[in-house]
Amino acid sequence: ANKIMKKIIGLLLVAALAIACWVPAWAAQQPAAVDHLLINQTYGGGGKGDTPISHSFIELYNPTAQSIDLRGYSVSYLSNRGGGEGGDTGGAELTLELNAVSLPAQTSYLICGAAEQTSEHVYTITNADQQWDRVIDNKQYAVRLLYNGVQVDGVSTGEDAVEGATTA
């Protein structure tokens, strides 16, 4: 039993050394991120008539310790839901260039969509960093954050997933 334990411990040590040597080499081969701006949340009211929030919105967040220059960033949105549902783009990907401003460290950037037609207002969005005349679907959409046309983040529901797409 003692010899078996020594062999198991020896194999575990060899495996740990192999992983320790391989991981730094693998990590060095990974491309550096363009910036660390990300999609924090997306809300789609979908024009359904009873949404509790006055507007659809996309919130971006800068989790870094530095300001991020928004020049070169854009947000794209699409929905293939059809049936005349609010927010449907008929499969066309619509793009919004972000205002060329600097987003301070650990702050959000709010893109406010078109006003929802609802009688159920619980929260009214009165202050946004940028307006977009889009209603975001509440059940089927894909939102991508792009930097110079390359996806750096994405969220989706009911559309082809964009979360796992190659990012810069």
C-alpha cells in the first residue's frame, strides 16, 4: 500500500509540474484584450404594453481602473422574432456608433432605446448617455459590442448565441 501511495503522489507531482509548465506558455499565446468594456445588462420591453420600465436599454460597463476611450466602439442589435413584435429587425443587424467620449473607470454607459407604450411604469429612465430609437425585443434578440468591427462582448436570448463567438 505504501508503494502504491508513493506512485500516486509521484504521478500527481509530475502532472502538476506539466500543467505548471504548460499554462504560462498557453497564456502567453492568448491575444490581449482591446479593452475591458463589456455589456453589463440589456433590457427589452418589446413594445408589449405592460413593461415596468419606460424604455428598452443597453448598459455597458467599464470594470477597469482606467478610463476607456469609446471611439471605435459600436453596439449592434438584431431580432428575427417576426410577427410584428416590437423590436423585430427582420434579421437585419442594426448598428449604433457610440459617442466619442471617455468612460471613466468602474462606471456605466447607458444607451436608452425608444419609449415603450405602457401603462405599467414603475421606473422611468430620464437620464442616458446616448439615445437610440430602437425598441429591443423582450424574448428574442442578440446584442453585440464591437470595437472597430470586431466583437468584444455579446448577449443573446432566443437568437443564435453570440456569447461564445470569437472576441478580440
